[in-house]
Amino acid sequence: MGNLMRKGTEMNKIQTYITGVLLFALLLTPAKAQLKLGDVITDAGCDWAIGKWAGMIEGEKIELEWKWALDKHVILSNIKAGEYQFCGMIMYVASRDEVVEMSADNEGATQTGKWRIEGNAAVLRFEMTD
């Protein structure tokens, strides 16, 4: 029995040592705040655009919805114009300091692009495939 207690005590010491080393390593690691897309959008003054929008273009109703997802790390976008539908996701890529969008439509096309602030406007420059 004494042998088992000694081994148990040694295991506790090893676990305590490992826990201490891990905590020390965590304390030495600098805290890095991850910027969210929500922060970028707010800082750019564009948070007013989140929501549902509708209008008419050449007699056809167009509906747009932008909504937050994943704790404001992404925006999900949906567009409907007649039979045409489009779904996309806008996200912030911190390592490149870029806001990017990837999307697809019901006609089989895909788009990728980058959002930028130009003057007082948020502008999407994108490439489309068919």
C-alpha cells in the first residue's frame, strides 16, 4: 500500500509540475486580441447597412438582407431579384487586414472579392465566374 501511495504522490507532483509549466507558458504568451468584422464595420461607419433592404430597379423588386453570424465575425448576405438569388459571406481576414466576400448564385456562378473604403463609400471589387 505504501508503494501505491508513493506512486500516487509522485504522479500528483508530475501533474502539478506540468500544470505549472503550462500556466507559465500561457502567461508568457502575449495576449492578442482578434479583431472582428463587426469592429471593422463599426470603425468604418458602415454598421447602418446591416438589415433588410428593398427597392425597385427597372420595374423589378430587389431584396437585400445582410445579417450578422458567428458573433459578428461574418455577415451573411442574400439578394433576390425576380428569379435570381444570390448568397454570400463577408469576413475579415486579420492576417491580411482585408474584408473579403465569397458568394454564389442560383445560376451556378461564383464571386470572390475584396471590400475597401473609397472616399465615403464601401466598395466591393469582385471577380465572377460562370
